[in-house]
Amino acid sequence: METVQPTLILTAEQIRQKIRRIAFQIYENNVDESALLLAGISGEGFMMAQSLAGVLREIAPFAVDLIELKLDKTQLSQTPVQTDRPADAFTDKVIILIDDVIYTGRTLAFSLQPFLQVPVRKLQVAVLIDRNHPRYPVAADYKGYELSTTLTEHVDVVLSNDDRMGVYLR
């Protein structure tokens, strides 16, 4: 069987531009807020959240806090999502849930768990890549790139390796 080489969809520079644009959109939609909490899903989603936090801290006057959501994306039924804060720490906060790719919405739906336990001020979703195969009622408020793919194709986002940074389709 022949190995198919991945196709580069976004370069490192294009990723940085998209993250910067998303940061400006987040700022515009939350201009009246005093603080935002960026909740990055472990792995590349958290890497994206770190990048967004850096840009937001440059351009926006409000406080930007960052947490990592830890969950096992391979499980069919989800165990509790782990954070470094108790659920009541999210009360009356503006939360931006961040992941690298939205495919079916399953991971993002599970990731909402800690924020549904308390009344939050606002809950928004940001992704770098939207693959357009929704099975769960989760949509991204902020998208870097929409990519229509087949169910058999796979999108790899690499943010944690500077030498390979990019979005690849295989």
C-alpha cells in the first residue's frame, strides 16, 4: 500500500495571521468586558490558546487568563474534564473555548462540561480549522479556516513543533 504524502494547507505564517485575525475578532466582540478566560483543549488546542492569549495581551486592555482543559479525546463516553480550577471559578466569566480543529463537535461538546455547572457571562468557541461535519450542536464563533473534507480525510494541525508548524491534509 502506497503512503500518501500530506498536503500542506496552511503554512506557519498563515497560521499566525489567522490567529491574529481571530484575536482581533474576539477583542471586537468583547470590547466592553474587563477580562476573558481562554480555555484551551489539551494538545494543539492549548497551544492555539497560548498564541491567542499572547496576541490579545498585546492588543486589548482587558485581562486575559488561560487554562488548559484535559480530556481523553479517544473515549466514546467522556470522563470528567479536568481543569486547574474549581467550577465556581468560572461564574460570571467570559469564556472562549479553544481547539485546533472542529470535526463533528464531539470534543468541544464534552469540553463544555465544566462551564455548564455554573452561570457564565458568555461562552464562545474558537477553532483554527472548521471541517464542516457537525454531529453535535456545537459551532465555532471564530474560525481561522473552513475546510470541506471527506469523512476519510484527516487534518493534522502542528503548532507545537516550529520545524513542522502547519496544517496538513492526509
